[in-house]
Amino acid sequence: MGIHSDRRGGMTVVLSFMLVAMLALGGLAIGMAQIQLARVEAQIVADCSSLSGAYLFGETHTGALNTPTLMAQGMPSRNTILGRPANINFNDIVLGRVVVGATGAQTFVPSNNSPNAVKVTMRLGNGGAMEKPKLLFPFLMDIDSFSLERSSVSSKMAHDVVLVMDRSGSMNLNLAGTGVPFDPRLQRTREHPHPSQSRWGIMLNSLDPLFSGFAGSKIEERFALVTFGSDIEINFTGRRIGYRAAQRDIDLSPDSRRLQQQLARMWDDIPMVGATRIDAGIDMGASTLMGESSKDFAFKTIIVLTDGEQFPSSRLHIEAARRAAEQGITIHTVAFSGGANFSDMQEVAQIGGGKAFLAPDSRSLEAAFKAISTIAPVAIIE
């Protein structure tokens, strides 16, 4: 009988040790999970902070967080790490520039000379702005050896922009679409748009906010020009001339004046004729951005302006937008005048991850161009 009792007591001891071991393993697992969660949340804080700071380069901000450094330091408080409001030391926010090497690799270099990037380091403990997170079972882990540091670099990227402009026959019309303004002192034929009263002329005279807005940014921009109409042959100045649905008028160049000069003289050089092949314009714009002169690391944008709708009526322009989006190209659209199909342009912009603007007149067109110029290409580099 005594031997039997000893055996039952021994099993109780074994079960007790097993229970303690299971609790210890459970506590260790919870502690490791807390540390991993803290790391993930700290990285999110660092990313949000650097992105917010980089966005302000070249921008005007009237709030309290009106510089890239102040914005980067102020944003973390809107996030938490293990339930506590995040905080970052001012000295852990560094301004600099992202330098692109011969292989296309991007490197952050600290500099206060025309900076375009922000590096943020999120530290917990070891002199950081936040103490180390308190774990649920600290007695099961060597907390003194636990430290947490996460960094993030965000930059306003180099930006390649292609203007894809409608040069179909309707761009000769006045804004109301009721007639073709013509001045024999300024135009040779009615296929040449009036330089100020036609839709083409109004578009041309509304571009200043776009280029002035881009000029005020802290990033490198290159511009290209694509115009589209439809495949057509016409008798022009005594000759039979054929025009393609889309053509590249200016390849990517850092000199925006070339593009503006080309647009300014197109009213006299190229007639506005044909239908509206928006798909051809988008495809040509995408091939320009992905061609030999493109930069792999550059943010790529197409700005499509049209005063009409896809003709012949189809979904080809929607498919073209999908092809461009699959290549990482952002598409903004401007539906100019009352003749444009705004719902179509909204769909194209949605597919391209951009914004759509309805511009029935010159004032709203200028506002649309100004808004597009402020959509900053900001990305996390490291």
C-alpha cells in the first residue's frame, strides 16, 4: 500500500514541473511575440515619419509642422508602439539627398544642401526617445540585452512626366463647341487652331501653373510631349500628308522650355485634324516612359488631356490604361470642355492610380494643372 502511495505522489510532482515548463515556454513565446510586434510597429512609425517629412520638400505648409524635420518628428505621436504613443528624438531625424549610382542603386547621403530626402531612426531604449517596451513576462527574458532600432529613408523621387495632349479636330473649336474661331492674320487654314480662342489655345495658355509648380519642387523632373488624334491623310498646304494616331513630339528632357516652345508653335506647324484615339496617346506615353531614355528609378507619370471621348467608341483606352498601370505608371486625366467624357477619364485615372479633373473652362483648367503639379512622387528608399 505504501509503495502505491509514493507512485501517486511522484506523478503529481512530474505534472507540476511540466506545468511550470509549459508556463515558461508560453511566457517566452508571448515575450518574443511582443518584441516582434514592437519591431513591426516601430518600422511603421519610422516609415510614416520619413514619408511625411519628405513630402514637405518644396511645399508650403502653414501649420505648426511646417518643415520636413518638424513634420517627421510630429507624425509619430499619431501612432503607438505596444499601446504607447510613439516618439522620436530630434537628433534621429537627418536631412540629405538620395544619390543614384551608375547601376541605379540609390544611396542616402546626409546633406543640408538642397535636401530631397529624410532619414528617420526609431529607437527604443539606449538613449532613444522611448523606453524599452515592458513585456508581459519580463522575468523570463534577459530584458537588458533587448534593444530596438528601426530606420527609414524617404525621398522625393526623380520624376518623368509625359503630357499626352489631344490634337483632334475638335480642339479647333471654341470652348462652347459652337464654332471654329478664325483670324486670317494669325492662321493659314481653319485646321490651324486659333492661338487664344480655340480649345488648343486655351489649353496652351493655361499650362503655366503646371510648369511653375513643378519648377518649385525639390526633385529632378524630365518632360516629354505626346499628341494624339487618329490615323488620317489630308490635303494640307498643297500636299497630301499622313498623320498617325499618336506621335512623340518631344522625348524626355529636363528642359521644360523645349516642350512649351513646341506646344506654342504647334498651332502653326501641325493641323488639328482627325478623331480621338485616347488609347494611342496613352500607349505612346507609356512607351516614352519605358523607352531607352527612361530611368528605372524615376517615378513615371502620364497626364492625359482630352476634349472628347474615345472614337470609335470602345474600351481600348481603358485597356491602354491597364497596360500602363501594370508597368508602374501613374495616370492623371483632365476632361477639358463640356465635350469630354468625364466618367471615362475618371476610370482611366482610377486604373492608373492618379486623379481625374473636370475642367470646363480656362480657370478650372489652370486649377487642375496646379493641383497635378503638387502631387509629389514620394517613396520609401530604404
